[in-house]
Amino acid sequence: MALIQLVFAVALALFSITVAINILNRVTKDVNEFEEIRKKNLAGAYMLFGTFVAISLVISQGVSFLSEPIASALASLLS
């Protein structure tokens, strides 16, 4: 059951971070964060890192709250 929780949590976290990056790209249309990081611009890297940390902190509680009931439901279906 722990493996199911882990897989679900990782999938949900990756989805949430992808959505957050897409929103950040829409908000900062004139700035390409990944290009700025390639140019060794630390400000762009810090901004992207801060976005990752903020999103991770917000979704960590939601993932733990959602993953337990869904994992138990999936485990009962697989048993």
C-alpha cells in the first residue's frame, strides 16, 4: 500500500509543479526562465526555485491528505 501512496503522491506532485510552471510562464511572458538559467542568471534560478518550494509546500499537505484514501481504495481493488 505504501508503494501505491508513493506513486500517487509523485504523480500528483509532478502534475502540480507542471501546472505551476505553465502559470509562471503565462504570468512572466517576457521572461524565459529556463533561458535565463542557461545564461547563468542567478535571479532567474532563484525565482524558479522559490516557485518550486512554494508549490511543494502548498501541495504537500494536499497530497498526504488525498493519497491515503485513494491508495487504500486502489489496494482494495487490486486485492
